Amino acid sequence: MFVPAAQPSSVINFGTAPARGPGVKVASTTIGRETYTVGTSVATALVTRRAAALYDLVEQVTDGAAITRRQRAAAIKALLVHGTDSFRELAAPNTHIPLERMVGNGLVVRNLAEGCATNEAVLLFLGQLGAGQEQELTVPLPDGLSVLETKRIDASLAWLSPINWRHRQYRRAALSFTKPAGAIPALKTPVGLPIDTAKAGAATVQHLSWETRSAFGSGRGSSITVKVKCLEQAGGLDGSTIDYAAVVSLWVAPSVGVDVYTQVRDQVQSRVGIRSN
């Protein structure tokens, strides 16, 4: 016996939203009214708008330099992720799912297209790596860090990987960076996306933060370094190179009274930021 399917209703009823959210305030279907909505569509729109502003920023800071489209795209992705903050107080009990699989890199809390405060310096590095190669990123240090106060180093790495859809690892390139070294004392366990995730080739972005209250000598001639490495997987890179972007920032507690931005900027203008090994 054939039973015809029910005809779809021509009326769509929207549930009522709380007067104060949560969510993003948008126009309502009722004339002259507003409501709140949540979901990935809203997040996509907000992040896309921020990415557009970062596109202009990348064009500004690389003015006159020859960069590839992939480097530009990786730079936007790295700057977006660098402006996030992880859910440090969020726990996931009774589950074996890594936290980053559920919440990603966390909340987008900063728009780097708007610049940074004087107690922070944010550096953007662009480069290319082949299989088994590494590059060293150098961040000069300002004077005034020989005090017992909080300092934070954030590092973000992004790249675009060619794929091999016949291989279980899928991505042909797995990039990662090492813990900052140099004038700064030994750093403890970082906060952010676990470094093993990037090393396993399970992502094309890496974001970590280190904090220390140690006092150490700094100033012109001193620096910290972060090495970026490239490993091939999923059948290899066949001799091709991978464009990448890295963002490294140094933040010092405002109470220290150090003009980090100006000091680092002046030193960057007189030295090379990337050395190939």
C-alpha cells in the first residue's frame, strides 16, 4: 500500500530567544525586532571579517616584499590563531577526546589588525621549507627584563599542506616548532594545542604559550630563538617546498614599565629575522 509523504508546511516557526542571549544579536523575522543566535555560521562570519582586516595588515607589513599567495594565506591563519586564548579552566572529565578536538584553539579574544600595546611586540615571519629542513626565527629582547615579574611568549605556526587522499595521514607536510631558547631561562610546560598534535601531522596550525616570572639579563644583542622544522609524510613532498608563516610575540607585565614594542622594533630594523640552516 502506498502512503503519500506528508506535505511540508509553508510556515516556519522560530523559537523565542532569551532577552539577553547568549549568542550574537541579529535582526529578527519580526519587523523592528532583534534576537540572539548561535552556531558555526555566526562564527564563520565573524572570523571572516577579522581575516579580511588581517589581509590588509599583511599587505601593509610586507609592503615591497615578494610573498606568495600561500604565505599570505598562512600569515592570516597564524595571526588569527595567535589572537586566541585557550579554555584554561575547562575540563573534559570522563572522556578520552582531547580538549583541542572539541574547542579548537579557544576563544578569539584579540584582533591583531588593531595593533598591540607598548608592553608587547608581535613579529611575523614568512618562509619556505623542504623535507628535513629547518629555519631559525630570532626575536630580539628589550632591556628591563631582570625583574621578578610575568613575561609571556606566544608562538603560532601555520602552513598549507599538499595532500595525498590515498594515504591515511592525508597531509604530505607536517611542520612544528621547538620551545623558545636563548637568553630566556628554561620554560615550563606550555599552554595551548599540544605539540604532539602538529608533529603527528594532524593539523596545519600550532599555537603555544609559555609564561615565566624569572629575572634574566636582556637588551641589545640578546634574543630568543624558535626553530621551525618540516617533516614529510603521506608519500612525501617529491622535492617541493612548503610556504609557512609564524607569529612570535613577547609580552611583559605592564607594571614592569618596559616599552617592549619600540625596543624590539628598533632592533628588528637592523637585523635579519630568519636564518636558514
